Amino acid sequence: MASLLFIIFLSAIITTEAQQGESIVNLGSSLTPTSKSSWQSQSGVYAFGFYQQGNGYAVGVFFAGIPEKTVVWTFNRDEPPALASVTLNFTSDGRLIMQSAQGEETAIANPPERAASASMLDSGNFVLYNSDKKTVWQSFDYPTNTLLQGQRLTDGKELFSSASESDQSTGIFRLKMQTDGNLVQYPVQTTDTSQYAYWASGTYGKGSNVSLCLDDDGHLYLLNSTGTNIKNLTKGGYPTKDVVYFVRIDADGIFRLFSHNLDKKGNFSVLWPSSYNKCAPMGLCGLNGFCTLNDQVANCLCLPGFVSVNPGNWSSGCVRNFTAASCKSKDESTKYIMQPVPNTVWEYSYYSYLILLTKDDCAAACLKDCNCEAASFRDKYCYKQRLPLRFGRRDLNDANIAFIKVAISTSTINKIEPLGRERYSQKDIMILGISFGAFGLIMSVISAIAVYKNRVQAYRRLSNGGSVDLSMDVSLRSFTYSDLEKMTNGFKEELGRGSFGTVYKGTMWNGQKIVAVKRLEKVLTEGEKEFQTEMKVIGRTHHKNLVRLLGYCHDGENRLLVYEYMSNGSLADILFKPEEKLCWDERIEIARNIAKGILYLHEECESQIIHCDIKPQNILMDEYRCPKISDFGLAKLLKPDQTNTFTGIRGTKGYVAPEWHRKQPVTVKADVYSFGIVLLELICCRKSVDWSYPEEEAILEEWAYSCFEARELDKLVSDKDVDKKQLERIFKVGLWCILDEPSLRPSMKKVLLMLEGTVDIPIPPSPTSFLSTI
Ligand SMILES: *[C@@H]1O[C@H](CO)[C@@H](O)[C@H](O)[C@H]1NC(C)=O
Ligand SMILES: *[C@@H]1O[C@H](CO)[C@@H](O)[C@H](O)[C@H]1NC(C)=O
Ligand SMILES: *[C@@H]1O[C@H](CO)[C@@H](O)[C@H](O)[C@H]1NC(C)=O
Ligand SMILES: *[C@@H]1O[C@H](CO)[C@@H](O)[C@H](O)[C@H]1NC(C)=O
Ligand SMILES: *[C@@H]1O[C@H](CO)[C@@H](O)[C@H](O)[C@H]1NC(C)=O
Ligand SMILES: *[C@@H]1O[C@H](CO)[C@@H](O)[C@H](O)[C@H]1NC(C)=O
Ligand SMILES: *[C@@H]1O[C@H](CO)[C@@H](O)[C@H](O)[C@H]1NC(C)=O
């Protein structure tokens, strides 16, 4: 009996203590910017209410009692600041609103249930309770740029940096807790793909539903859904008395852990930054600028021949201070030189590349090409690019040398001092006049902006993403059978079986490079010469979306091919596994890259190659999950004359164009058909033929068309937040590709334009109704 009383007594104490630990805000309370302006937490560390923003006021949570407002959460951060006459009411009917002097209301929180009280908690969380004291809304669920102790950044959520320390509106960097388990920093307005990542936790694939957590002792770590710690970003164990910790993605793009010492008011120290290199955040410097470090402090410079759009605002970028003649105009009055800028890198957005011996050859190649505005040379690769150049920065560890095309007048040739150490030889300089015009300058600004907007989606991997293996020897090697036996350790480790044969893992260069060795099985007897000719055709293909052939073996009966090794398996491995969620943007990016690879085979390489077997199993994924097409050029080996009538069916069921069955001539349009099927699979994340679905849904192309006709595309896509217009556009591309009649299908070039949204796409006819539409 006594013990029962004691327990009741004890629980009474605990309850009162819990209530004391909170400062409750009752219905009917209100705040104004000028008189009672905030509700403080019990400890006095945090406050919820008005703070000054620009020449008005914003509502948020901030550290109380220190002179400079350190804001940790903001309501509607991108709205203009409110006037001093605004009031914040917690109305008697439980709504939390801002009311202007004119009576206009803005809801701050929209809880699913009516709120009965509110509280600014000591953790920095502002919460609304229902009448049972259950939390119905909390600011912790809507993080802006900061995470506090006990707050989590959950699956799929992002933090966005502020525009500056004093301006809490959305800035230009983001930190995303990806659904694939990786915590990644990107600039804003980029897709979630590795070419735009400038920092990552490296926990890709370590589990789904991973969240970022911060404990009371400054321990910052990632937890997977079963509660396992999968990565420590900081060790923790920092003092907990009178110190609070928070993490924030700062306006400069770096993600930092701070401690705030409550004893010494206003003292913040950085305990951990995501990067020590202040130039690492991509886009710090705007278009055509580049970031340099000066005593560890970032500084933006314009490329030679460019001037700052708005000096003092780095993100406004730089524009040319001369007017370049358009390529069409044949105006040859402007003459150019190539100014070298050493150790400087930017986004790889090249439109073509060459393999050249010296940097001077690279500069000369760009100078001669009217479309080329900058070139970048590293090892033997010369990348030709157009403006604008994004994400530029100087990296002294990078052997890259860049060349910028700059206009000069004859009188200034000798005056211009190149920025870099070397100067491009003047023998190639054509002596011509020069013309500047204010109108042209404005036009080049406008077109730079237009080009930038149009191409944002089409940009490719950045240099430090390392997608281009520059150490690769360009020439094709011929191996003997015993070489390959050694390399594969007697064909010990099988990687997979494809339509042409079995693939084994091997190593080259004393085990330093992993390769995939394919043993061709069904090669029709063909002469040595034809085989080698074919190998040369394949060996001469260079495209970032094609798997590179490194060498081959033609030894007696044996025909083997040696390819670069792709560490992430095939697209089929990723796409059809429910646990591997590829997000919409990533899938569309993959589709574009596959299209680029096929376009290259059809139109851009020396001799046209029809793949004949495009399917997810033949699309391999590199370490950055960039797709690369494999097995191209082999169809011809197995059966010469591939474009003539054909008896056996070469491709794989489900992906095979109807003309194969009709014994019609097979053209590049057969690949377009297969691409269309793969595109539909990418959109819907399922196989094209899958009998586990109800009968009317089992054949994807039929089901897709009937959904399209019924305007019910959302039945096919499980992703939320997909832009309806984009979905419809991509879908139409897929439906055009799978038309029965080959001549009605678009070319790959057209497909790419349609995917990129630069041309209008008519409503596709029914896939099999071609006769009536011709
Ligand atoms: C908000 O509070 C102010 C001041 O307390 C009051 O005059 C006003 O009527 C309130 N508005 C609502 C909608 O409750
Ligand atoms: C969480 O991580 C642990 C350890 O790495 C692993 O065993 C477990 O399967 C993971 N849970 C999920 C749901 O991925
Ligand atoms: C993810 O994890 C959180 C907490 O760790 C849990 O509340 C939530 O239900 C999980 N979601 C899924 C889809 O597993
Ligand atoms: C992270 O650190 C904790 C101790 O603070 C340790 O128990 C845990 O194993 C570490 N996790 C990893 C993935 O290293
Ligand atoms: C802030 O606190 C750190 C330790 O937490 C101390 O080393 C530093 O000197 C303090 N700075 C100021 C300005 O008080
Ligand atoms: C353009 O800028 C360069 C420096 O980058 C300068 O030498 C040149 O005179 C400028 N040209 C014009 C027309 O302002
Ligand atoms: C800086 O320039 C960018 C891009 O032109 C613009 O969006 C931003 O508002 C500018 N910032 C300031 C403080 O003027």
C-alpha cells in the first residue's frame, strides 16, 4: 500500500516536472513585431516569433537573448518581409495565423487536427498540441537550412542554404537525404545525379529510409530504417552542459556542425565542416566565372575576355566584354586568340571531343571551329565547349588546361597579358578587324541566359566526377588466348551470360584495372580479316554512353572481346528491383544518355552501327550510375548483311521491332523501336512483358497506349511529384518510337530533341494503326 502511494506520489512529481519544462502558449495569444514579439522556451535558449528581415519582419525560431539573430527555422522564407503592422495570432479556434493591418490572413501551420495549445520547446522545436496534448504540427518537420539536436532529416527531405547570413530566403545550395541512403550536396536546380554532387556521405545503397540525426553531444550520423548506425559524420562526445549543437548548410554551400556556448553569449564555433575547400560548392561563382582560393578564402574571378555582370554579387556571373561574330554571318571582322587558363575545371558540357597530342593542337582546333568558345585539355583529350561555362574553379591538383576564345583587335595583340603562365603561340592568329557593339553585348547576355536555361538539363558530368577515364590507351590491343586465360584466372569468375556469350571478370596491368572478358559463342565462321575490320569499327567508337572495347582475341577458334568493367551491373539489375528506387529525374537522365549513345552509333561514328539488341540487360551502369550501351557492333559479326532481309530473329523478345518478324529490311528504326520499349520501362519501372499483372496490363506497350488514350497516365507511374506535362511529353516520345511502321518512328536525333523538350510532339497514333495514318 505504501509503495503504491509512493508510486502515485512519484508519478505526480514527474508529471508536474514535465509540465514545468515547457512554456505553454494558450489560445487567444498574439505577437506583434514591435511590442511582445516572441514566445521563449522554458530555458530561454530559443524563441518563436518575429525577427527583423531586410526592412520588414519575418516569423521563425531563433536563439533568444543574443544580439545578432541566429535563425534556425523560418516560415515562408521566400515571401517578402512583413510590415511592422502585422500581428501573429493563435486564435481562439486554434489557428496559427499572421494577420495584416488590412485583415488579410496567412496560415503558419495547417495541422490535420484542431490545435488547443502551442509550445516553444527547449529543443528548438515549435509545436502545436491537440486537446489531448498530442503533437499535431511541429516546426521540426519543415526544416529550412538547419537541423537542431534531436531533429532528423528523413528520407527524401532536403535542406536549402540561405541567400546570405542576413537573408534567410532560399540560396543556391542544397543537402539531400536521398532515398538511396546517400546524403548528398548539390547546387539548386540540378538533377540528383552524381555529376552535380560536390559532397556525399558515401552511404549509397546502405539501406532505404536512412535519416540524418544529431544527438545532444554533437554526434552527427546516419541511421537506417532498422535503427543501425551506418555512418558517423562526427564522433560526438562533446560537452553537453551549457552548450547546444546544430548543423546548417551555410550560404557558402558548406555543411557545418556548430556549437553554441550558452555561457559566453553569442559564441559559435565550427566543429566539423563537410569540406575544407571553400571552392568545392559548385556554382559559387556564377556563369563564366571561376573560384580561386586565396589563403583558404574563396574568391571569384571572370574568365579572360569576360567582365562581372554585377561586381560584388558573385552568383550573377560574367559576360563577354566583346561581341562574338555569329557562325552563320560569315563576318570575319573579329579575330580571336586562345587564352590559356591552367589548372581550371568546370562542368563537362562539351559538344565534341578530340584526341590530340598537345595542348597547342587543342587550342588550334578550338580556334578553327567557329562553334567552339572554350577548350579543355587533359592528357590526350581535348573537349570543345560552348558558353556558358558553369561551376568553374581552379584546382591546382588538376592537370587540366583550359583555353578561352578571346577577341582582340590588331592594335592590342601585344598588350594583352594572358592570365596563365603560358601564352598561346600567335602563328595561328588571323589578322582581322574588330567590332564591338552595345547591342551585340546585350544580345550575347540574353542568349547566354537562354542557352543556359535550355541546357541545364542537358549538361553532362563534371570533371571531378571522373567519368572520363583519361588514362586509357586509345589504341585497341590484340590479346592471345593464354593472355586472357591468365587475366581471368582461367575464366574463373563469371559475371553473366548475354546473347552473344559468357562474360568473365579479369584484370589488366598487374591487377590494377578490372576488365570484362566476353567469350563469343555463336560467331558465324568468318575470316580473320572481317573480324579485325569489325573490331576496328567498334574500337574507334568513343562516346561516354558506350562501353569501351579495350582489346580482342582472335586465336584459332576463339573469339573474345575485352571491355572496360562496369561496377554497377546493368540497367535491368537496377530498374526491375523494387528495393532499388531510381527517382524520376534520374530515370529521365538515364533515358537521355541511352538516346545519346544510340544517336552516336546511328549518326556520329565513322560507319553506322545498328545495335539490333537494345534492352536494359545490354545497358550497363558505371560507378556513377551513368548508362553505357554494350554489345554494339556484334550483330554484324554473327550475320553479315544485317540491313537486308533476315530470317532468324536477332533481338530479344519484347524489344524486337515488328519488321524483324515481317522479314522487312531492318534499319536504324529497329533500334528506335527497342529504345521506345526501354523508355516505357524506365517511365513505369517495370518489364515490358510481365504476366504477374492482370491480363490487360501484362503487355506494357498495349497497356501504356490504353492509359494514354484514356488520359490516365498516373496509373502507370508510382512516383509522386512528377510534372504532369513532362510525364506526358516523355510518354508521347515512347509511343512514337514504338509505332509499327518504321518510317513513322522518329530518328534518334529527333527523339533526343523531343526528350529535351526543344520541339513540340504531336499526339502519337495508335501503335498498330499505321495504315490509316500514313
Ligand atoms: C489578432 O490579435 C489582435 C490583437 O490581439 C486582435 O486585434 C485581432 O482581432 C486578432 N485577430 C483574430 C483573427 O483573432
Ligand atoms: C541497416 O544496416 C544494417 C547494417 O549495415 C543491415 O544489416 C540492415 O539490413 C540495414 N537495414 C535495412 C533496412 O537496410
Ligand atoms: C522510416 O523510418 C521512420 C523512423 O526511422 C519511420 O517512422 C517510418 O515509418 C519509416 N518509413 C518507411 C517507409 O519505412
Ligand atoms: C559510430 O560511432 C559509434 C560510437 O559513437 C559506434 O558505436 C558505431 O559503431 C560507429 N558506427 C560506424 C558505422 O562506424
Ligand atoms: C568560443 O568558445 C571556444 C570554445 O568553445 C573558445 O575556444 C573560443 O575562444 C571562444 N571564442 C570567443 C570569442 O569567446
Ligand atoms: C575586355 O577585357 C580584357 C581583360 O580581360 C581587356 O584587356 C580588354 O581591353 C577588354 N575589352 C573591351 C572592349 O573592353
Ligand atoms: C545576385 O545575382 C543573382 C543572379 O543574377 C540574383 O538572383 C541575386 O538576387 C543577386 N543577389 C543580390 C544580393 O543582389
